[in-house]
Amino acid sequence: MSSSLTPVKSSTCPFCALSKQQVILETPTVLATFDRYPISEGHTLVIPKRHIAHLFELPEGELRAAWSLVAKVRILLKAKYHPDGFNIGVNEGAAAGQTIGHAHIHIIPRYKGDVHDPRGGIRWVIPANAKYW
């Protein structure tokens, strides 16, 4: 096993220091919590309990558990907030905008009218290349 897959938590990682009260849902290997700086109402993160920088370095079972929890969070958010859609994604590495070195998946509820023209969704991370229509 690579050293990056150790279950040891980082003492400086905000995701490794979440309280039980901050956890919305959890499994033995992943948890969900509301984003501390939400893009929209209900913005939630699914976070592996294992301190690891990149999601796709997780063992297959833990990766499956993360995506399974994303699906459960989506159902919970639909029932609680009634969004009109979702953006679901991962920022992997500094070049992609990752600011916390602990893997996580964003589940961002979207609402009609929250932006003028939502077409293209996540394509707008590079605005010059986003518009293809």
C-alpha cells in the first residue's frame, strides 16, 4: 500500500477535524458535511475518512463508497431544499483549484435563476473555452 493511503489523520487538515455534529451522513469510510463556504443552499461535501489528497488514489471499495454516498446526499438534498438541478464535481490538484489537500466531492444544488444562463455548467471553469453552442 502506498504511504498516501495511510488512515492517519492530518492534525492541520480541516476535514480531519470535523465534529460529529458537522456530519450529515457517514459510512465506515466516507462522510458528508455541509460546505463551510457554500456556493448555494445545501452545498455539501463527501469526504473520505482516510486523509488522502486525490480521490482516485483511494482503493476501489472506498471510491465506490464515496460515490454511493454522493447519491444518498443528492436524495437528501432534493427532499430538503428542492433544487432544480445539481453540479457534482471534484477539484483535483492546485491547477484545478483544489485548496484543501484532502480529497472531497462537491454536491452543489442549483436553482432556476441562480445565474443568468447556466448552460455549460462546469465547462465555465475555463471561460474562454466554455461556450460551444
